[in-house]
Amino acid sequence: MTSKIYIKGVDSLMDIDMEKPDYSEELAQLYADSVSDVKEGQILKGTVVQIGEKEVVVDIGYKSEGVIPKSEISDWDELKVGDKLDVILESKENDTGMVVVSHEKAKRYKGWQNVLDNHNEGDLIEGKVSRKVRGGFMVDIGMEAFLPASLSYMQDLGGADSMVGHKLQFKIVKINIPRKNIVLSRKELIEEKRREEKKAILETLNKGDLVKGIVRNITDFGAFIDIGGGITGLLHITDMSWGRIGHPSEVLKIGDEVDVKVLDFDKKSIKVSLGLKQNQPNPWHTVGERYPENSVAKGTVVNIMPYGVFVELEKGIEGLIHISEFSWTKKYNHPNERFKVGDTLEAMVLKVDVDNQKLSLGLKQLESDPWDGVQERYSAGDKVKGKINAVTDYGAFVEIESGVEGLVHVSDLSWTKRVNHPKEVMKKGDEIEAMVLNVDEQNRRIALGVKQLSQDPWDDISKRYESGTLCDGKVTNITNFGIFVELERDLEGLLHVSEVELTPEQRMEEVYKVGDAIKVKVIHIDGIQKKIALSQKGVEKTEKPAA
């Protein structure tokens, strides 16, 4: 009896005579002849015969198939039955009777041989960054080579996490044959490329050039733009837009590609100043045509300072309303008492300075000026009434009509009384009567006087207190230069320290106290300066009252 038997590796069915006594030997010989002569460690071509979810089965022409895990195959999605794969035979038979093969080791071996046969240290080679490892990256160049982080120049690709998956050029810096490893570098390639770019840019870059750049960093004061060749220029916040910008991030973000103009360039220090707004016409060049002086403009409050508010009339054009231009009549301590950012208003254009890009605006100019014609309404000698709006060290401001104030100086409060501070005799809100002494409409000043409402008494005083007159007085103030003595109500004279009779052991402030009675003699009277000089010399002292 004969049977047809299929032997692995044989393309057709074989006829075997089962009745022969030595048929088993014949079968064994056929099997032996069908198995390829393979050796462990040999690189073979395997044919994919089955594809599973996590592994593939390959036929290497041996008595059993080999299994390759999915992790060893880079182009898994493109793999199909019948494809050829390089494998290395690690063992002819494992515990389950299967051959042990490795696609990864075969690939690494062939890659290693390819590098040794075709490349030397210093050569360029292309590879794909496969994964990130401690201290750097692994690069597939037909085998895995190591790229140290310090030589990766990863910044231009966005950092370490962005390196994986990129196919790049590398330089071979070290081939270690005993350890079978290779060290790569990108740093030298990039630096060499940038040196060439930098040299080319330095030779052609000029002030006023329009160049392309990439935003590399953003700070509070501007942005740093890479214009190629390792040259980074500063785009200051003031050169980003003709309009107001709070922060550079309002205009740019890292990675943006921008067209910028070279404003200044120092080839020695390689410092470049760049401008973005210069790509657009300067709106200040024609501002005088759109906003002539004395015209009324509408705008929005964009900034408030202690001295005034900035109003944006259009993008890139701002004007200042000084706090003094808010109102003819009302005084403001701070602009925020009246305005807040975002308020819209109308103002008059007071002055246009195109060269310095400044616009002065005013609000009170939209209303009638109460000082217009004030010199016609008030003359020296007129009596007026008003309310005290403010009291200062030097006098009091009196509102004699809405928006018009006059100043009563401290020296014009009394003919005879010594007033150290106006608040001694008046306070804010008091209604008083005064006389107009002087009117200066141009400088918006009116001088007022209270003492001028009464007759100057010094002609009579000069007659009553002639030189040599003896007087009984009262100590009202003691200073380091003398004693003020009240001779009658609101009339004082000065007893100079040199005219006080004291023994060498006595001190003036120990001998006299405020309120003490004192006898003095008039030694000089000045009706113009309104002063009386007194002396104790030759005058019998008045006994001080007991303590």
C-alpha cells in the first residue's frame, strides 16, 4: 500500500510505500533532506505566514516556524502575509519545540555592519529619533544609536518631548566597536549651519531692512525675535503698535512668524532693534489734519495718572487732559474723582506736537470762562462779599462769584494785630467782606484785603506813641530775640532782647511769663512798617506778682 505524505519544505506530495519494512527510514531521510542547513546565530530571510494581534509567525525553511513579537516590527501596520523579514536564529528549538528568532537583533546586526562598512567617525548619517531615554535619546539609523541631550540641540524643535518621531541629520561622533554602540550629535551641525547663516546675514543686514523672524521669547518689556543665523533682535513693546499695549502677549505669542523692520543694527556687538508698527503708516504724520487746534474730538479714557487722564482718539493717537484743564471752577485732588478707565468724553484740542507725538486736550474750554471780563466787573477799591473756600499758611481764598476766587494775604487781615496764621481769625466756609486791591485777569489773580475796609490807624498811633512815651503793657509772647508786649487791644510792640534789663545770672524766659504786666518805653515807631520798638532801660520795673 502506498500513501501520499506532505513534508514541510517540499512543494508536492510524496509517495511512500507503507508496506516496505524500511519505510520509516525513507520518511526520515525525506524530512532531513527537506530541512535547510541552518545554524544558530545565522541571519535568515523569514516569510510571514500568519499575523496575529501581538505577534507574527515566520517560516525560515526549518522544521518549525518562528514567532516575532509586534514590538520588534516598526512598520507593523503595513505588514502582510508573504512579506520577507530579516531574522537571526537564536535557538533551533525551545521548550515547546519552536525555533527562537529575533527580527530586532537581525536588524541591529545588519545596521551595525552597515555603519562599519560605510561610515566613519565624523560622517553624516540620517536617522529617526525613536524614543527618549535617561540622558538623551535613542535614534534609529538601521540600529539604535545614542544621542546625548547635551548634543541634541532640542530647542529648535520645541524641547525634549517634541524630538521623538523626527527624521534628522546627525554627525557620528563616536563608534565603540567592542561595545557595539554609536554616539551621535546634532549640535555641531546646527552650530555650523548657524555660523554660515549668521555670516550671510551680517554681510547683508542693514538698518531699514524688512526681515522675517520667529518669536522666541516674550517679556514684560517686549519680545525677542530670531531672524536667522543665531541672531536675535529685540522688539520693544513701544515698537509693536501705534496704539496702546498693556503687555506684548496681546500682540504676539511664542512661535509666531512676523515681518519686522530693522530699526538699529550694531555689527560689532550684534545688537538688533526691531520694529513691527513701522510696517504701517505713522498716524501722527497727519494728526494735525484730523485734529486741528481748537477742534472738538471724541475719545475714550485709557489711562489715569495723578496729573491727568490719557484719552484715545483713535488707534495710535492719544491725548492728555491735564487735571488743571478739567474745570474752570472746581479743584480736583486726583483725576479719579471725576473719571474712570473706559469713560467716553468730548474735549477740545489745545495743542498738537507732531514731532514729539503729543496732544494736549481740555474739558473746561468747552464751557465759558468765568474769568473772561473779570477786569471789567471788578476794580481796585470795590467792596465784595464771598465765601472762604480754602485757608492756607499765607492767606485765604475767597470765592467772590462762581469760578472766580480772590486771595486775602495774611498781611492784609489786620492793621495792628500780629496774625501768625490766617486760621486764627477765619475758617473755611466763613462769609466775609473784603476790598479789591488788584485785578490781574491774564494771570487769573485778584488780591483782596480785609483791613482796608477800615481806616489805617497808624497815623493816630504814631501820635499817641511818640518816642519816649512810657507805657504799661502785658507780655503776649516770648521769643529768643525778645518779648512782644500788648500796649492796647490788637496793638503790640517788640521789646528786643538787647533792651531787656537782666542781670548776667537771669534768663529772659525765667523772669517773664506770658500775661505778666510790664512797664516799657517807646524808643521808635515806624508807621510805614507798622512796628513799635520798646525798651526797659531807664524804666522802673513793675513788680511781678507772686507765684
